[in-house]
Amino acid sequence: MTIPEWEKGFHFEVLAEDSNSKARLGKLTTPHGVVFTPAFMPVGTYGAVKGILPEMLDDAGAEILLSNALHLEFRPGSDTVAELGGLHRLMGWNRPILTDSGGFQTYSLADLIKQHDDGIEVRAPMDGSKHQLTPEKVIQIQRNLGTDLMMPLDVCAPGQAPRQEFERALVTTQSWAKRSKEAFASTEPLHGNPQALFGIVQGGIHENLRRQAAVALLEIEFFAYAVGGLAVGETKEDTWRIIDFCTGILPRDQIRYMMGTGTPEDLDMAISLGIDLFDCVMPTRNGRKGTVFVTEGKLNLRNALFRNDPSPIEDGCHCYACRKDESDRPRFSRGAIRHFLNVGEVIGMQLGALHNLTFYLNRLAVIKQGLEAFKT
């Protein structure tokens, strides 16, 4: 594949492959640093992972973050972000950032979206203002943001939609993918910083549509490929069947990104099927509400059961809350975090979210360590 001028400085290589599954260890090199895959991207929709400072994300083990181009265009506006020095400076994060295009919002904000052949019209949920998005405009927005990895505008149909709806969405997505690549090739990045563009494989639960999508995207040529349109109402069985199918037809030497996944068990399954990159709001959103992940499952720290519990959320966890002091006590106990959550103290929400992110990132670190054994 010919590397476009704006993608120089990006490289992905497979370092090891599990002989018993499709799981693989990879190395993504970007101008803002290296990411070892499989990797989980904490979500900072508006340019910040809610309540979590960049230093905390670094301490938790994050190597790459995700933001949403559409929401940043709503507020504060991509032009404003550019004037402030780009999204890395806005976020105070000098490692890689991926931005989603807003295509998923054709599903999640369906009541606020009007789709047409040229793009979409979307009403901002906070003030009702109308925004016209085309594939070209979405590329320009992400040029203004200056992020490392960019997603094109696509159409995400609901998981239980009729086949005809998936067919229409696929035709549109393929047309927009071509226009996105053309816009990407003809526009310059913010301050000349290189960027790389993904293609998104749509097609719902239909393998022949997924194959059609992949073939079309491979002809256009993208730096990497995402599998979109999953976790939108289809069965788990269909989710994993489609992931297995897609990783079987996408190139071995390019990144495979499963968008919007999921529980810790979902990550385990997707990794075993050959997925390299993930994002999901679940760990931070659940943590802010008091639901925390532990090896045995989940705990609801708002439960009265934890009122007087001096234990860490989980023994052995190295997150800021669970880490023990010189007296072998956690910095913040389950009982303390429960109290903060129940009185509305931000620190309680912050500690819950930070623990969950650490749990996810540590889980992937353990998987990567295990994959090291398959290096040749």
C-alpha cells in the first residue's frame, strides 16, 4: 500500500500471534508515541475523560485516548480547538488520540438526525442548533482538531433493522468512504502534523454485506480498518460471528478496531477473535455511578453492605484508590468511596471511574504479557 504524505510517521506491525486463537500482540507507532495492542481507549467525548486528569490516565496505563469530533464541533467548535493549539493541547495529553466521526450518532441520536445522500443534518442536543455534516466537513473538523487517528463519516443502522436498511446504509457508507479519502488526500493537517485515516466496515449481521464493505474499502486503501455497527441491538452470538468473519477477511498487517465494546468479558472475546483496538464509556460511566469491576464481577459501592467496609475495592489493584500506604491500608476504602458517592462528592465518582479504567487497562496488560510468549 502506498503511504500518503499525511500518514508518514504511522506504522503498525504484528509482534506475536497466539497459536490457539486469533489474538495478537501489535505495535502502533504514531508521531505522538507508541501504542502496544490490544489496547483500550478511555473515552473523553468533549476532550476530557470526565473527572480524570491526564496524569491519572498515564498512571492507570492509558496509551491512547478517544474523543468525538461531532461533539467537539458542537462545543467548543473545531475552529476554536485549532486556535487553542489543537486537541492534544486542549486535553493536556501528548500521546495518541483517535477521534470518532459522529457516524454512530446516526444511531444513538436518531431523533436529532436527518440523513441525505450528501451527508447528515444534526441538531445539537444541548441547544437545538443545526449542523450540516458531509464526509468532507468531517475530515476538515478532524484536521482542525489535529488528532492522530481519524474516522470517516458513516451510517450505523440498528442491529435488528431489515436487511434493506443495511443495504442502503452500506451503499451510503461506501460512497462517503471514497469521498472521505479524497478529502483526506487534498487537505492539510493542523500545523502539518501527520494524521492517519481508518475505513469502517458496516453491513450489520450479514456476512455478504460485510465482505462487500471490506472489499470496497480495501480498494480505496486506508491505514487501518474498524468494524462498526455492532453492539446496537443484535445478539451476542451475531456480534462474535461477525467479528470472527471480519477479522478473517481484513488484512493481517493492519489494525482492526471494534468500535464501542464493551464489558471486560467482551474485550477478552474480541481479542481472541483478532481485534486490536477498543473503546467504551462503560468503565467510566459505571464507575461514576458506583458500579466497579473486580475479578469476580461487579460491585455496587452504593450498597449498604459496604458502609463500614475498610477494604480496597479490590486487593492487588494498583489504582489510586486501592493502592496501599505504609500501614498496608488502601488510600480510599470501599466504605469511604460509598460515603463520597452517596453525598455527591465528585471524588467518589472520580475514584470509581479511575478504578474501572485501571481494571480494564491492567486486564489488557496481562493479556499482552501472555502474548509475549508467542514472539518468534
